[in-house]
Amino acid sequence: MQKIIVPFLTLNNGNKIPQIGYGTYQCSGKELVEGIKYALQIGYTHIDSASYYKNGLDIRVPKREDIFITSKIAPYEQGYENTLKTCKKILQDLDTTYLDLLLIHWPGSSGNQPNSPNNATVRLQTYKALEQLFQEGLIKNIGVSNFLKHHLEHLLQNCKIKPVINQIEVHPLCWDQATIEFCQQQNILIEAYSPIARNDPKLIQNQKMIELSKKYNKSVAQISLRWAVQKGFIVLPKSKTPKYIKENFEIFDFQILEDDMKIIDKLNQNYHTCWDPSTVIY
């Protein structure tokens, strides 16, 4: 297999991140171990995880510095002290001395209703802990996940260190232009989770996507991933099957024409296959 060269994107603090990562949501046990092992074997150097996944993630590599590892603080782990404890547990569980990236997984926190202003208060406490962990060198980069424009505006008004990443659901049927444009203005990179819409038929069987698939001799999944890459997003595809782990990685050898990018852009319908953060009002 010819070696695939994965682009690196530069974060707003000067650090770099591979533009594709291997997602581990809903993977566990032997299939998770084998999936990561195969992903690393074919060239992935970026693993996306979260404490919420509770999947016993085990990443064993010859050189820790060659792998970019992300984890996340779950809603039930938020708060200043809780976040500090959770980070140290994540480090222990992963048998590493640092994380490359730690995110707040959700703008809301456990024990608070989605319309409670307390969510914003707890969020800031959590982010303050991330800043502390960054200062201590336990985390190389800090960021957020599922934050919309108004969540980010509030955070930026109150934080000392700007988040480098906002990880949100992005695929041709769902891309929040207001949030994405705001992040681009603030030099906060977008990470696309569920970038193939969890193989939802609305995407995989979409006639326009099928036509483009035939035109470029690539799968609909590859067209979706390539579209996101050309928009400057980091993509985090997830699969348990070696064939698709490999296929998801083979997206750097072709270019979607500008007119075809516009066709894909028009498919947006705010169709979430995971969670919708607009429920968190504050």
C-alpha cells in the first residue's frame, strides 16, 4: 500500500493536528483494540476518544509523541475540581503523561436543565480547569465540543486561553454555518464528528451524492469526507471494519471540483444524527 500523506492543520497556538482522526465512539473490547491497531498500521496518527465512551481505550505505540490523542470531559464530570480529577484518571487509564487535546464534551452539565443559566457557570469552571491543566503541561491543547456560536461568545468573553478546536457534528446534511463562520473568524478549527452521518440512508442514498460518487469513482462516504477536508475541517470517521477504516483514510488522492462542492453545500438541512446542542439555551 502506497503511503498516504495526511495534511496537518495549524491550531491558533501554533501547534499542529492531523486532519483525519480515528473515531472510537461505540467501539469497545477486542474490536476496539483491533480497530486502533489497524488504523495505526495503515497510517492514522490521531485517535479521538472520550471518557463518556467508557470503552477501555488502550493505545500502545512505540513513540507516544507520534500519536495525537484527544479526550473529553463529560457533562457529569464538569466543574473545576471534577475536571482536574477526571483528567488525571484519563491519563492513568491511557497510561500516558499528557493528552494532546482535551475538550468539554457538551455545553450543558449534569444536574442542570437545558434552559438553566447554571450551565454557563459550570462551563466556565470546567474551562478554567482546562486552562490550569494546560499551564501544568498535562494537556497540550484545549477546546470544546458541541458548542454553538452563543456558547462560544460567552466562553471567549470569560476565558484566558482561546479554545483551539470546536468539535461538532458536520456532514453534507448538517453544517451549522453560523457557528462555523464564527469559529473561522476566531481562528478556532472545526472538527467534524459523524462526518458520514453514521451511514444514515438520507446521506448514503442521496441521489446527488451517488452521482458524485460515480463521477469521482469514490464511495459516498469518501465524497462526504473529502468535502469536509476541502472546507478546512478535521474529520473523525469511525468504523469497526478494516475495509472501511482503510477506505475512510483514502481521501487525500483526489479533489472535488468547486461546482461539485457547491452542489454538496446545498444539501444542508440541519439534520442531526447525534445530539442537537441548540437545546442548551445558555
